[in-house]
Amino acid sequence: MMAALASSSALLAQAASTAPGKAANTVWTGHDTWLLAVVGISIALVVVLISWLKVHAFLALMVGAFAVSLLSGEAVQKVADSFTTGLGNITGKVGILIILGAVLGRLMADSGGIDQIVSTLTRAVGPRGLPWAVTLVACLVGLSMFFEVGFVLLVPLVLQIAKRADYPVLRVGIPAMAGLATVHALVPPHPGVLVAITAVHASVGLTLVYGLIVAIPCAIVVGPLFTAYAWPRVEARIPDAALAAFTTTAVDADGAAEGTAGAAGAAPRRLPRFSVTLATVLLPIALMMLKAGCDTFHWAHGTLYTVLEFLGTPVVALLVAVLVALGTFGYAVGASREQVQASLSRSFPPIAGVLVIVGAGGGYSQALADSGVNAAIGRAAGHLHIPLLVLAWLVAALMRTATGSGTVATVAAAGIIGPMAHGLGSTQAALLALALGSGAAFLGHVNDASFWMFKEYFGLSVGGTLRTWTVSHTLLSLTSFAGVLVLNAALT
């Protein structure tokens, strides 16, 4: 493993010295020192704006990008161009994937597919296996949804399961959070991972394969195993107000949804079958993994390879899944055209905030690249002999701790680390993207909005939330990074 890390460190120094448009020498100058100070100033500015002044992350990142450009000596005429160019690039590459993933998730939720997965698995495993079943459900749900959306959709089911099974709420609440957080940090098509993949020029399919390899043991550790330790030590209760608010989303004894979606006018007359729901959710994952397998092991050639390569492209794979979901989660289970249209229309508002944050992160990243900050950081890390994987994790962890947002942390860290990935092989690039996602999961605490959601829904004190939410995210970050290092040692 140490040899692999040393190789990664050497590549980092090479990337710093051969980055496009930068001088080939690695001599440290006073200007490099100032550029590192500029990074610190811009990060501090973003943190103050988000955490203290409560400015939206889009505006904070925009101000931070302008500060980087101006303080680094960039021509005034190019300051706005750097930001808008970066915003356009990242939105064009990642935004469409975010939109398609949101549509797929909404169709599954409104059809009752989540209810079907939960009810089927919980009946199959019994009370003792509930933490394992809920972890699996959360991972499946999280494959096509953002963390906050998946969390809000799973909370009613978690509360009802705890009440009806007379089960401690944290024994199902922590696994639900763990499953969602794990796939959100490590598995595309989530926005943070996609931004990291784009920044380091990694293969989506290969990152998906490695991400799943790392995510499975992490979900087990942070889900059922950590839950067994934590729930007896932390007092929690189901708040009456939260339970009352979600009584209409319960799953009855026969597995039929008592429909929030129905009340909203978007519920089909019957639930999709469990096998159909599972197949639809996993379809884009299967297509992308098949393409990755063909690229790596050359399973197909000629026309067949061309077809598989096309279908395995992330945009195409998600579009195919959405088109299939229109049938499996819509018309095939009795939904009218009006109900399907209502589900599609309700897919877009929840992701508006994510899209603008990702776009602003792209602008911030471009400002860093245009100012020469990335090359200076590369030279500094090369002189300090920090392996690139470790540096990526540290930068992302710092940004997560400071800003409270995993997505903001990933896009900001990707902007700093991305130019250093020049010359990396496909495996190293994929692992570097995962290191960024792993670091961005670190130490979620009081500056994270989801921290307070978890606290309120499960009736915890602030101390109890720190001992569950914060510890579990820290554990996820450390275990997933350990998994990345193990893969790096085995594959490079």
C-alpha cells in the first residue's frame, strides 16, 4: 500500500509540473505562497457567508470565485468569464444526470415502489433483520435519489415500522440514514460523485464498480453494526407531531400504500410488483456496469460493443430507465396520463437548489484553475510528499467540516484536486473520485441542515444527534477511505 501511495505522490508532483498552461518548473515562489493564502481566504469567505450570514451556497461560491480571481491577479475582464464558463461546463455535463435521476426517483416514490420494497423486505426478514433490511432499502432508494429527498421519503415508513413493530426508532432510523449516505457519497449518479468524476476525468462505469465494492462493507459497518452499538446508548422517541404528520403514508399489513401520493393526485391504483420495482431501479446501474465491464475485459466487439457502449453512457442509461419507469411505475400499474404528468412535474422543484449549487461549484473550480491556484497547491503537496489520494480526502473533509454540505465540499475540493489528476490511469482516476466523495462525508455536524432533520424526526437531543449522525458520518468517511486505499494497493 505504501508503494502505491508513493506512486500516487509522484504522479501528483508530475501533474503539478506539467499542468497545461503552467510553467514546467517546480520552484516555489512568493506568488505561490500568496496563491495558497488566496485559497484559505476564499474558503473562509465561503464558510462565513454560508454558516454565519446564512447566505445561500450559490451566492457564497460565486463570491468566493470572484475573490479567488481578483486576489490572484486575474484580469478584471476575465473574472466573470471564469465563473460563467465553469458554471456552464459543469451544468452541461452533470445537470442532465441530476434531472433524470430526480425523475426516476419521483416516479418510483409516487407509484408506491418504495412502499413495496420496504414492506416486502421487512416481511421477509422479521424483526431481528429489520436494520439489515432498512439499510438495503435505503441503498436501493438512494441509487436514484438525492440524500435529502430519499430521507424525507423514507422517514414516514421508518416511523411507521418502528411504531407498528414496537421497535426502537433508532434501530431503523440509523440504518436508513446510513444506506442513503453511503450511496450518496460513493455511487454515481449522485451529484457530488459525478462532479468528482468529471473533475478528475474518471470513467463513470469504473467508478461505479469500485464505488459499489467500497460501499457494500461501509453500509454494513455504518448501518446494522453501528446501530447495534448506538441505539441502546442514545435516548430517542418518535415525536407525536412527526408521527401524526405522516400517518397517511403508512404501509398496511397487506403491503398497500395508504397514500400520500394518492392525496396528492399522483398515485396509481395498485403497487408495482417488488421484482419489477427492483429491476427498474437497478437498470441504469446494470447498463453502466455492463459498459464498464466491456471496456475493462473486452467482452464484446463490433456492433454489439457499439450498442453496449451507447446504452452504458450515463445519460442514455438514465434516460432508458426513466422511459421504462413511465411504464413500470406509471401506465402498467393503472396511472392515468394526468397522474404520470403530475409526477414528472413534481420531479424538478426539489433539485433546483442542488443544480445551482453544483453550477456555482463549477464556477468556483474554474476560477481556481484559471488563477493558477491548483498548480501552486500541486507544488506544495509535491514538496510535502502528500499522496494525491490522501490530499483529496483531506481537502474534501476540510470543506465538509467547514461548510456542512457534502455536495459543496465535493465540488469545491474537486476544483482544487482536478487539475492534479493529469496523467492518471483510469483506475487511479476512479479511486481519486471516490476519495473526494469519501472525504465529503466526514463529520456532519450542526452546520448541516440534514443534521437537524435527523434530530427532529427521531426526537433526539443535540448531544444524541452528535453521537449518532456525526459519529456515523465520520465512521463512513474513514471506513470508505480505508476501502479506497485497499483497492489502490490491490489494483495499482
